[in-house]
Amino acid sequence: MTTARRAGPARAGNPLLGVAGLAGLLLVMELVPRLGLVDDRFLPPASRIGAALATEAGTAVFWAALWDTLFAWALGLALAVGAGVLAGIVIGSVPLLRALTASTVEFLRPIPSVALIPLAVLLYGTDLGSTLLLVCYAAFWQVLVQVLYGVADVDPVAFETARSFRFSAWARIRYVLWPTALPYVFTGVRLAASVALVLAITAELVIGSPGLGREIAVAQASEAVPTMYALIVVTGLLGVLINLLARTGERRLLAWHQSVRGEVTV
């Protein structure tokens, strides 16, 4: 049995197909309102949205809102990842603690973060804290669950071997548990990064905390429809960029792992 790399042309064709699909979407968005299939008051042509985006990019308000969104996203994600990794390792390493917390995790995890909006407003009003509460709550569970799976996947023979060689608890975590759990951690971080962005925009849109979401709500209220769509496009581009960065970091830091090496059995 040997291993071989995936075919290069198949990998190289995917970005081209993605660009072609995006171009097709832009063409449809341009033609549908111009042909009168949709009222252009509600769906402006893509060219008008692009012009509005260029106008917004030249204002300080736009860049301030973008910074507020990215800051809330990054800070909330960092807090959630730190707490999720620490809690996952501690809970997953102690079977009794895992059993005691299993029902609590399964109860809290499915609660939608948007259901906490009234609590966030009550505690923090429209300040940054309300956005952080929603972002941290949503992203935390993505990381925690993946870390728990990673800890459970540790080879018990390897763990007992390390124990028999009198490895300290920290050494067992560092040399046995962590390498096994790391791919799961990166999966959790990648999922949490996307979820954190969604909740940051949602909090800004609904609560009115500073950021792109609030600017979208302001544009909608003032009937600046092209500007509203332009800001929505920016949030989509942020999502794509965050996902690309997360995948790139995962490939670089986990180049040793089979799931990242891109090898197939033949």
C-alpha cells in the first residue's frame, strides 16, 4: 500500500470555479433588477452596490465600524478559545468531572446565543460588553466540544505508558494529550471564528453596539439601500477572509497530520 498526492489540476481548478460562480452571481444581480424582474428599490444592480461600496470605503465612519467589528470579533474569539481549551482539557482529563458536566454541557450548548440578547442589553446596554457576551457564549461551545472529542481520542496505551515512565501531569498533557487533541482544537477554532463573526454582526445589528451591523441598520432605516447591500457584502468578504486565514493557519501548523497533508491511499 502506497500513498500519493491528490491530483494537482483538481485542486487548481477549484478556485477558478469559485471565481466563475461569483462572476455568475454578480451578473445575475446586475441583470435581474435591470430587466425589471425585481424592483431596483429593493435590489439595486451590482454596479450600483459596488459604487456605494467605493463611496463607503472613502469615509472614516466605515473604517471605524470595521475596526469595532473586528475588535469585538477578535477579543471575543480569543476569550472563548482560551476558556474552551482550558475547560476542555480539564474536564476531558478527569472522567468523573466529564460525567458530572455532561448533562450541563448538553443543556447549555443548544441555547441560541441570540436568546441572550435581552440579558446582554440588561447587563451592558449597547456597549462592547453586550457583543462580547454573545460572541464568547457562541464560540466557547464550538471549541469546548471539539477539545472534549480530542481528549477522548487520546490512545489510552500511550497515556498509561507515559504514566509508567513517571511523566508528570504536565508532561503527559504536553507530549501525549496535546498532539492528539490539536487537530480537534483547530477545527473548533475554525468553527468558532465563523460563529463569532456572525454573532458580532448580529449583536451590532439588533442591539446597536458599534460596528458594521449598526451601520447596516442605519442604512436600512434611512433607506440607503445600495449602501446597506454594500455593507452586507463587506461582512460576507470578512467571513471568507477569516475562513481562508483559519484554513491556512491550520494547514501550516498541522502539516504533520495526515488530514492536512492531502494524501490518499491507493
